[in-house]
Amino acid sequence: MVITFTTLIPSHAACADAEKLPGASLADPVLQSDVAQNIHRLESVFGAGCRSARVINTEVIEPPARINVDPWVERWTVDRCGASVHYRVELNPSKHGGTDFGVSPMEDSKPDVQQQPAQVERLAESPSRWQKLAEFDQAVFYVDFSTLTVEGPLRSVWEVRDLKWMSRSGAWSYLNQNQYDCVERRYRGLFFSSQSGHMGEGHVIQSDRSTREWQTDFTAESPAETIRRAVCEHPVPVTKP
């Protein structure tokens, strides 16, 4: 699965002090610098701990019909501590000046998929179970009520926060198991993982299985309160004898 920035960034005007990177990129030096910064951000996610990654080559793989007018695609090669990996760079001259671009790691840039908890894997395999509860500017929130468990006034459930654009860490979604108190207005996290794909899919970027402290500082309009009310109002699962 290719991960691409959905927020396209305009380049600044070219400046004489900037140096061009190796290869045949059609981008000006400052645009190259902007692209390289985004690649370095992705390397912090996919770089397998390498702290000295650098761009060693650039090449045009889909040339523009008209230079500085039509979009084009380049492949940038990165030296990741001795291993050569590649990024696809899509560039599109903007009508408002500068150039918009998107960066995505090619298959050889991605790490091996990490092992996920078995319950998380089952959740990802059953996307139809997710019920949308709230949508905000940055994300859409879903709950799987089939995972609801009850301990007195406490109710635990699995959730996914699906992002509308990729986070700086490379995540497109977050999987959570949260516990809500239906008497006191509070909740706490039981499990958290950031995922490289939408709706809890893809590989695990980072995870935390520790039980968090109770959270009480949230508004009535917040996603936490929206989910808390829905979970507490949901019918209690019937336990079969």
C-alpha cells in the first residue's frame, strides 16, 4: 500500500543559495529542498532506525508534456545506511505560483509488517462491524459494538479514529481500546496503536498496551464524550449460559 501526502505543499521561489541534489530532477533547488524535507519525515517512520539517510539520486520517470506547465513524476533514491530505497515524487505546477507535490514511499522503502495482537487483526478483517459515531475536521470516529464488555458501570470497546490526512508519524488511523465510566464522566485507554493504513489496517507504527490514567478534562462536544454516551446507552450484551 502506497502512503501519499494529501496536503500538497507549494514551493518557494528559487533562490541562488540553494544547491541542487544529484541526478536529473526538473525541480528547482528550493523545491528539491522542500521535497527532501518530506522524505526525511517519512524516513523517520520507515527508516528502520537509520539516522543518516540522504538523497543520492533523482530521475524523471513520467516527464511533463510542457515543462513548468504540466505535472510530472520523479523517482528519488535514498541511501538508508547502505541500502538504496526509492520514493515516488509527484509534482504539479500551481496556477497560483510555485509547485505542489506529493511524496510516497515505493515498495522497497517500507519495513516488514509488525505483528499485531490477534484481536486487532480480527478487527481489521471485519471492517463492516465499524459503526460511525462522529466526524470532525481532522478525523472520523468509529466503534465496534460487538467488542463491548461490561464491568459494573465500566464499559470497554474497540474504536478506530480514521484520519483525513496522514499524520507526521506516517499514520492514517489509530486503533484504541478505551474504557468508559457510565456513572462518573471519565474514560481511560487500555490499548493504542497507530496504523499505516486507513480503518486500522496496514502495519503498526507504534503501540502501547499499558492502561492509562483516567481522563476527565473533555467537553460535552468532544469525540470522547460522544463515544462515551453512545457506549453507555448501548444495550448490554447478553451473556449466554
